[in-house]
Amino acid sequence: MNSKLSENHQKEICSQLGHVHLKLLYKATVHGYTASAFHQQCDSLSPTVSVGYNVSGYIFGGYTRQPFNQSGQYANDDRAFLFTFEGRKLIKYPVANAAYAVRMMNNCGPYFGESLVLVHTGKPIVYSNAASYYPFNAAQMHGNDLNLIDCEVYQVLEVTKFEDPWRTVTWNLEHKLELMNYIENYKPLISSVSQARILLIGPVGVGKSSFFNSVNSVFRGHVTNQAMSGCSSTSLTTQFRTYSLKAGREGRLLPVTLCDTMGLESSNDTGLDIEDITSILKGHLPDCYQFNPAAPLDPEASGYRKSPSLKDKIHCVTYVLDACNISIMPTKMEEKLSAIRKKANHLRIPQLVVLTKVDAACSLVKEDLTNVYQSIYIKEIMQQASTKVGIPLSCIVPVRNYTETLDLDVNCDILLLSAITQMLRSADNFYDDFSDQLSALQTRE
């Protein structure tokens, strides 16, 4: 059954309705110009787009979210509209009285509120009344030609998946090993620095510690839980911790250190103190420093580095956020993240976002992790994160932590290793900027 509605016209209609596509349900020249044929093919299915084609070449119709039936009653739909085309451009006529948007008649085709009826009384004709519940210009809509050459009804179906991934990832063991090899053999661009120091910052419960445990698991070859993690309404991390990765159980240290912090909370008197962030970024905080939300770091505290070197400073800030909670992030949390971003920007430190729990946020990804860059919903979540944190979409990476399973998964590993790779590349940007500043200073001298 071939659609009479052109691809361009279908795209124009779909652009009004979101991420959708059209499925042809009823075609009068195939199924017949009868109410019974229309109801047999279309009843109980929704939303729908009904399209009429007249002898004069006009293409017009209506959209409703309500499923057709034969009750004889009106159905309320405040989003219903009639439409026509001028060339490729769609002209909409929104419903003026939503309570009478659609009438469920058993002797007609699509019946839009006494204004437009397609396949009227079982014949290839149109009933039109521009003065009723959908104000429209009859000459503009259908040229006052009420004789149909065809009528089609399409079901509007949500599209959850891009046809092609919007980021290219090779999902196999070979690529995982390539990523591991890159990380294991990475060398910071400045000789005085042996390990890139990556700071993990995020709200309570997003999976910062779990992210380290998951990355550590990849290199250990089995699931591990070195950093304390779990479910709690308050931060399980109460100290500033620096975690090094090893290439295997007794392998050499890898050139990256993940720095874990106390979780951020919306209120000002709980969670990580924003003023401690500056001390962390500048490299003043010693490992195992005990956070005190009531007071920022005391410069006289034991282990405080008064003159930190470059290797002690943070080379990349990574915000860890829960994909399930991006859309409901409290305003105060956004303000805290904005304050941290400004501090990092002032110190010229590159920043990334790691988006955790993408499988919990999207059933398509839960079903198959390789759908992560084909999921329309996950991309929308990443775009929301970009807006809320003020970080470009290119600096946002999705991951799934090991929180339930006991065995490693190649696809999960690839996302985790890709995140670390992006952190190291961001750290390289920090080293390049540092070298440029140093060269400029030496030139002035």
C-alpha cells in the first residue's frame, strides 16, 4: 500500500509533532470510501493524521490525539488542528473549541468538530464548514473543491531511535583493548607531571565513587569496590580521596589519578563547601582530608600544601550527573555547579560532564547499551545537561557504572574507557595552556 503523501509533506507534518513518523492505516482507494472500512482500519489507534486529496490538487486534513470510535460523542483535544499545504509549507488551523475537537460518527470518515469531514456519508466527498469549531479559510484550505480523489489516515508513532548513531563508536573487544592501551601508555605533556589529576564533582548519589570503582574494575579484570559507594541521602564520601589506577592487580600505576570529593547538596550548610573547591583545584588539599560542611579548609590544617606544584593541581574537572535527574535538577544545585564552573574557568581548567545511569534513564539503552548514541531521549538529556552546566555537548559523555553485575561487559567498558580518554585529552589542553602561559611569561621577561 503506497502512500500518496510525499516524503517532504510527511516531514513537514512530523516537524509539528516531535520525534515521530507516520504509518499508513487507511487508504480509501484501497480499502473503500466507506465508514465501515475506515473504522475497521483506524478505530482505537492514536494519534492520527487524516489527509484528503481533491480533484484540484489540494492536500488538507486534520490531526487528533483521540482514537476514533463509533460512539457518536464528541472528544476533547486541545492539540487538534486542521491543516493544508501551500507548496511544501504547512498551514495550521488550531481547534477553537477543544471540547468539540472530534466527533466519533459511525457513518463517516474522520470527523473534525462539524468543520471538516472526510469521506462524508460514505462517499468520496468532503463536508466543510469554516464557521464552526476550527476557523479556517475554505478557499485556502481546499479551494472549495469538495470532491476527493483519495483519503488517507496515518497513525503517528513516536521515534525513539536515530537511524544512525550521532557519535561513532566501535563496539568490540579490539576497540576496548585499544582504549586501554592508550590510557596505559599516556604521558602528560609536561615532564614534571607523572599523572593527570581528574577531579570528580557531583550531587550526592550520582555515582562518583562508583565511576572510579567501575574504571578500576576494567583494568583489574573483574568488578571491584575499592571506593566506598552505595545508596544514601547524604554523601558516603566524607574525605577528599585520590585514587590511582593500576594495570592489573599487581600492575604498574597508570598515568591518571581520580580525585573523589564529598557530594554536593542543594542546601548551603550540607555537602561539599564551595570554598573548598578552590583549595582542591589549586592543589592545597591533602589526601584523606576530612570535609567539614560548616567551615572551609583551614590553611593550618595538617597536610595543607601551602605551595603546591603543578602535579598537585587539578588538570581536569569532571561533573558527574545522574541521567535520570537532569530534568528535575534543583535550581540551587544549578547555582552551585555554575559557581564551581566559574572557579574552574578562572583557573583555566578544562571541564567535562560524565552522565551516569543512562541505562536506567532509557529503556532502549537498558535493552542494548550500544543504542546509547542512537537514543533520541539520551541525546535530549545530554543537551539538557549541556544547558544546565554550561558545558558544550562535545564535552559530555554517557557511561554505565558497575553497580549490580558481577561480570564485566565489553560495551560498558568501552564507554567507561572512552570517558577516561576524554579526560586525558582535556588534561592535555590544560598542559598546552600552561606551557603557552609560561612561554609568554618568559618572552616578557
